[in-house]
Amino acid sequence: MSRDEISELASMLPAPAPRQLPAQRAQALREHLLTEFGNARRTAATAPPRRLTRRPARRAGRRPSRAALAGACAVATAAAVGAYALVAGAGRQGGASPAAATLLAKIANAAEHQPAPRVRDSDFMYIRSEVAFATYTNGSPTPKMDKLHERQVWLPVANVCVTGLLIEEGQRTLLSAYPVVNGKVDRTPPSPAPAVNGKIAASPLSVVCGKGGLNGPTYRLLQSLPTDPRTLLNLIYADTRGEGQAVGPDGEAFTTIGDMIRETIVPPRTAAALYRAAALIPGVTLVGHVTNAAGQPGIAIAFTGSQSRYEWIFDPATLQFIGERDYDTVAHAVTGDTAILDEAFVARAGQLPAR
Amino acid sequence: MEPTLRGRVRDGDPDAFGVLFDDCSRAVYNLAFRLTGNRHEAEEIVSLTFLEAWRLRTRVEPEGQSLRPWLMGITVNVVRNFSRAARRHQAAMARLPEPASAPDFAEELAERIDDAARLAAVRAAFGRLRPAEQDVIALCVWSELDYAAAAQALGIPVGTVRSRLSRARVKLRRLAVEPDGARAPADDGAGEPDRRGEQLPDDIDTAVRPAHGGTR
């Protein structure tokens, strides 16, 4: 029956005409990839596989819009995609070191007792921070830090299809689940009205509106997460299954929680649940006496992978999250350095909070 | 003894990845284009697919047939989890040479000849299917993988490939009867992007529950 079925499907849904990468472009990609692999191999000869330093989830790269949008896809379609699907989070053994667990319990309690702000769907989360990140140029094993600079983001509270804003190093970038082309949000209407000539921004794959995903959450998504720490952690393990080879599932869970507290405002109950969930992750440790990018002294909760250590920094007095630091433990160099300076809900993207 | 291509891929031999690129990059690009409908994205997905293949190389079984199904499975996952893949390989992607702005002439011509209206109709019908159904259509019907290879690519049982195809066929027959974008019947809501977005918390829930009927 299979041939008949396939033929019938092919007649109902004929394959779009085959496209080809222009030959020159294919050659350029091939060369680039083989260079990457060759460099990785040379690096690997002296060190375990490098895990790329995580940057803020919505850090504007070449295509800032995609970060916010496809995080939603990742969660929404997790059930549909074989490799990432269908794990009831296996209860993992152990947990954070006793010192880290104690500190996390205190941090969670402090977070839980913060007042819950009243937030409208139309509001934006505003976060101002100071950041610097390293790049490994041309596969060099030695990271090079860029200059510490201010970064401001405005992120929608309820729907990733609402346009946000990033201002960094004098550049204004729109953040949207839709493609941003030449500084404009391209909201080609959804199907069934596809454009022609292969420029179809309307397929359900392209944009999923709504609350976002674990790696690019809106405030409403964070509010909707389970507040039981074990349930929440199982959800995170399930969503990140098979990822993070160099750090393993525990490191991946840790960095995913990092994605949720970084450049967001976390509702008190969710924050408490996230920190309590972190206390259940094996390999989480405490690092005393660190400073954030603004020079504020702090105490850190950390996870060490094969080559890097990721630290969340907290004010030792207020137990507020005040920044992050990433450290390359092979090159002995800081690769990420941030400080949160200000966060608030505001009514419009681009608006500064009232003082 | 001459090591196999699979063995060399496992061992991280860049030249073996060169062979893989020569053999499969066209198929990967076409699959990506058909799933996204966008040439620019398809190109990024090609790069991400091979970067992911490099990362996951040690999972390749030393014995076996062509690595094409494996690569195409990675492609589907990259399409479905674009931001995660893009972020993981952010440094490598940033080093990627920018594409030339003008598409080359042959490509332009091919696009003009392509029947735009038909393509639009196909995209509209395809968009009404669930992602899981789109994946099996793209692999079995458009990329001509057999059921076993598609099952391997997607990491699902062969029976699941069959049932997804059957379901897609039934749905498409129904769509063929009510053309011109008539609203889908009530049981068909998952194909609509808005609804899927709005339902996120439920979807998170189902993502950790194996017995979600809609993905079978």
C-alpha cells in the first residue's frame, strides 16, 4: 500500500520545485564548515570539547528576531519532534552541594516574599544592564572580551509577537517574533495567504505568537510555570533533553534556568520555584566572594562544565540576582560578565521607568 | 582496513564531513526550503545542520547505510528548534561569510518559471498540517526517504510514520474537497499558528506526557 499512498500524497501535495544553493555559496559554506571542524579538532587535541559561551537569550546577533520566536516553537513542538519528545523527567539523584542548597533556599525565600507587581498584558519588562562577552576569534583557544557597555531591553509581557526594543552600543534594534528586515517588522499575514517567489513568511513554522518558550520567556509564560520545584525541574529536563553535550543534562538544566532569570523579571512564586529547582540539580555549587560587572561584591551559585563555569551572582545582603559571570576554566579567563542595574515594568517600548 | 565514512565521521575527520557535505547538502537545503519556504533561512539551516552533525558525530553508529537520513533528521530538528541551534552555534554562525546580496541569475530564472500560484496552494495546504505530519511529508513524499529511513531520521517507530502519513492523507483529501482556505473542521485546530501559540502552557504539559494522541 505504501507506494499508492505516497503517490496519492504526492499528487495532492506536489513537492515545491527543487532549489539549489548557488554553487559559489555552497563552496563558501563548505569551506567555512571544514575550517570550523578543523579548528575544533585542533582545540580538542588539547582540551575537552568547547561549549560556546551562552549569551543572553535575546542578545541581538545577526538575526535578533529569531531568538524570541523560535523559543516558543521549541516548547510548542517538543511533543511533535521525536528527538526532543516524550520524556517524563526522570528523577535524578542527588542535588546541589549542601552549601549551595542552603543558599538557594534562602534566595528562594527572599524571592518569594517580594511583592508581586500588577502587570498589564500591554506592558514591557525593562532591564538595564552592563555587559561584556568574549569571542573566540577564528577558533583561537584564548577568549577576547569586548568592552563593558550598557544594554537596555524592553520585552513584551504577554506575547512575543509584540515588538520589543534593544539599545546597545548606540544601536537600536527592534525585537520581534516576526522577521525584522531593514529595521522594520515584517508582519506578512498568516496563512492561508502565502506570498510568492519563495518569500513566504507565513507558514506556521515561521512565527508562533504567544507567551514564548523556556529559552525566551515572557512574564506570562513564567507565571504559568509549575511552582513545585521537582515538577518544574522535570519539565526543564524534558525540554532540554539531548542537548548540551559538553555540560550534560544537569548543566543544560542549569543554563536553562539561567535563561529564565536573565533579562527578565521573574514573578515571585516562579523565582522561588526556579531557585528551589536549581537546588535539586547535581553539580551545582557555591562560589564565595565574586563581583559582578559593576564591581558589586556578591556570592555565586555555579555550575562547572568540562571547560567553563557559569555563575549567577547574588547580593549577599538582599539575596537579589545582580548579574552573571562565565569563566573559561581551561584558558583561565572570564568570558561573560554582567551586572543588572535596573529593572521595571513600563507601558511602552523605549520608555524609561519613573524615578 | 579502510575506515568507513561512518567511522571517519565518528572520529571527527573534517574530510569525511566534506564528503558528507558534497553528498547531502543539496538534499538538506531542499528539505529546509520546503519546510520553511524561505531561501535565506534554508541556507542558515544547512550550516546549522552540519554544525549539529559535527557536535553529535559520536552518536553515529559505526555500521550502517547512508548517513543521509541521520542528517535529514537533524535538519528537521534544527528547523523546529531554530533558536536553540542558532544560539548553540552562535560563534560559528557569526564567522560565516555573509551571503552575496544578489541571487545568481540561474536561481532567479528558476524562481520565475516556478508556478507561483501552485506553490502558494501547496504551501497553504501544507501549513494546515501538524508539524509532525509536515515532517513525514517532507521526508517521505518530497525527499523520497522510505518509511524506515524517515523513522530513523525522526527517531520514531515506523508505524508512527505510517499513521502520520495516513492522517495527513485523510486531512488533505478533505482540504481538496473544500478549497480556497475554508476554515478547517473543528478537530483541526492544531494547524493554526495562533491557537498553538495561545495554548503554550498546555503544550508544555503534553511535552512531558508520552501519550499525547496528536503526535502519534
